[in-house]
Amino acid sequence: MSQRKLFKQALNDLNNEIFLPRSVHLNFLKQYPEWIPLLAEWEYGNWHSYDHLLTKEKLIDGFTKRLNDDKLPLVLILFKAVLPIGVISLEIGTEPELSDLEDGNPWGGSFHIAAQERGRGLGEAAGKALGILAKRLGYQKLWFYTSNARNVKWYARQGAKVVATRPFRGHEIKVMKYDL
């Protein structure tokens, strides 16, 4: 089976297993590049206070470089009907500040659920879907990091363990992993 078919089948399975009863679904950003500016806006809102060198243009470029459906890195958009309500990515870590972590791949990132959709279990479902996808691709761990203390508590409730606290781009992050 080709990589593209493997990824597409995994995405179909995840939508049927996790999202079908919720009237939402995941799809590859590659199929909807017109939403990149919105995703960049979300990411900028989440991170610009921590990274003063971050720009929307850099984020747009970053999302454009992850338009894959057959290899990592890839970005998944969570849709409600035809409108995006969330995003999450799976990628191989390239941050030099994190390169010393044992088995430090893959990484979940760009994780955002639109404010009006929070509190409905969609973040948990998106995280679960990403973990299942990573496991199907042969990984046994999934890594995340965050600067926001509230997010650390949320990740911990989902089963993540904090493995490090370290400086990152002028602020402190918590590095977490899930065993899949």
C-alpha cells in the first residue's frame, strides 16, 4: 500500500471512529490550502506573546511547507460542516532546542480549537486521533510542548507526562510525551 493510501485510509478510519457522531471531520490541509491564513492567525494568537520574532508571514510559510498527505510533516484541519474549527499537526521535530530528547519524534503541534467550539471534547478527540495516526505509522510516543500552564494541566488530564522544563526562544516551555 502506498504511503498516500495508508495516510488516507487512516484519516477515513479516524473520522469514522472518532468524529462521525460529532458531525465534524478531519481532512488534510493539503486539500484546503485556502485556509492557511486563518490557521496562521490562530497560531499567531497562541504564540506571538511568547515569540516576539514570530510573524504571520512565517506561519503562512510554515503551513505551506507542510502541505502533505503522504509523509510527515502534515497538518490536519478539523471541520464542522465546511468551516474549520480546529487544527493539529504531526511532524518530525526540527527544533534544535529539543533535539537532545531520546526518541523525540514525532511531535504534535499547531494544536488549536476555535474558542466557540471549546468545552465539547473536540480537543480531546483531535489529540486522540493524532495519537492513533502516529501509532499506525509505527511510533510509540507522541511529543508536545507548551508555554501555557493551563495547557499543561489539560495535557496531563489526557495522559501526557511532563518530561522536561527548558528555555525556548526567550521563555520557558514544558515538554510532554504520550505513550501510545
